[in-house]
Amino acid sequence: MRLGLFDSGIGGLTVFKKVVELSPNTSFVYLADTARLPYGLRTSNEIIEIAEEISFWFSHQNIDAFLVACNTTNSIALDVIKKRLNVPVFDLIESVSSVIEENRVGVLATPSTVKTSAYTNAILGFKPKTFVIEQPCPEFVPLIEMDQLKLDEIRDVAIGYLQPLLKENIESLILGCSHYPLISPLLVKLLPSNVKLIDPAEALSLKLKLFMDSKMSNFAKRNYLVDSKFYVTSDPCNFANRAKQWLNLFPEVKLVSLQKKA
Ligand code: DGL
């Protein structure tokens, strides 16, 4: 099976990693729109326009299913993607919201995602009595993309973002941006031990595995290490280096343009 996977940058690598842990017999077409990140400060109209472009691009990639590995795009333009692609689409927000068990839930996400209240709405759709509090984190993605993970700056920023959530006695914390699992070790250190950290990619990869187990005989068996392809809209070298750090895989990364052609 060949999966399309999209994010603004290296955040999608955290989803990639979770998916291959459960389903190694797949290959990926990974697209990172690095020229336009961070998405988290963009308007809804910009994200919708981008979703049109990426759907158009993926519609020519011969994929069997598509993973929206970007929560910001997920919260604003999931419908656009579902309408434009003729394959099953798997998303982070609904996948994780359907399995939340705690009654008091915090969400860290980009400002654009928080503005939509997509997490609150999705969780309440499954469990109406849940208390949900969402915290916008504008500084995380730029720091993570610049590989500034060991600086005190990101620690101080994280403490500030967590404070309002901890005041509300949350029982679990959703990483509502696919870049954030890259700083889970820091967040674990800052959280009380009774707060469960939730990476939505786990729920997504489980859902995907169930789907694939039921359909695998329809699709060619592939090897993610050999058959995956990586594309970016700027700076392929930086992306390849970060993939090496995170996945221990040094992919060939190609530069593409997402301009829509008539
Ligand atoms: N990783 C993406 C998300 O899950 C986008 C982050 C960004 O570009 O701001 O929201």
C-alpha cells in the first residue's frame, strides 16, 4: 500500500514514525510544504488554498490512502481534501478524539488550530461532558524547525503554555500539532506524573492498521525504507538532516513546486 502523507514540515515525521511501527509494509509519498511554514499563524483562507494545491498534487501521485499529518490543515480544510482526493483520508483530530477517556483534557496546538475549536468540538462530539481547554503555542513550531530543542528558551516558553492548563487540573494533554512529539521529553519533565501525554498519531496509526489489515490483500506489499519518497517545497538538505536525527533514515529529498497547473 502506498500512503500519501502531508505536513508543513518535519512534524509529519512523527506521524510517519508511529505508522511504520505498526505497519512497516507500506510506502509513503511524504510532502512537506517547508516554503510556507509555519502554517499555525496563517489565515483559514490561506490554509484552504494550500489544501487545494496539495490535494491537486497528491491526486497525481498514485496513492492508496492519505494521511493528514498536519493538525492545522486538519482543523480548517479536511473537507477540501476529502472532496478532492479519491482515496480514504485519515486524520489526527477525529482519530484521537474518538478514544479520549479522561474527563479533563488539555490541548496544545497552533493558534490557527485553536481558533477553530476543532479539538473541543470533536471531543465533545464523542464525550459531551468532557472539559476541554486549548492552548495556542505560536513559538513552538519555529523553534522546533530551527532545531532549538536544547535551549532554555523552549523550556521557558513551554512552562508558560502549560500553566493555564495545569491550573485547570487536566488529566491528559493532547499534542495537537504533529511537531510537538519532537519535544515530548521536555513536556514529560514539566508535567505532573498524573497527566497523561497523548500523541494523536497513535490513534491514527491504529485506525490505519485496522483498515490496512482488512484491505492489504488488495494492495502490493511495500517496504517503507526502500519505496518511500520525500518531497519539500524548500531546503531539501535541512529536511533530510532532520529525518536522519528523528528516524535514523537519510532519505533522498526532492524539491517540488505546488503551483496548480490547469
Ligand atoms: N505540524 C502542523 C500541525 O500539526 C503545522 C505546524 C505549523 O506549520 O505551524 O499543526
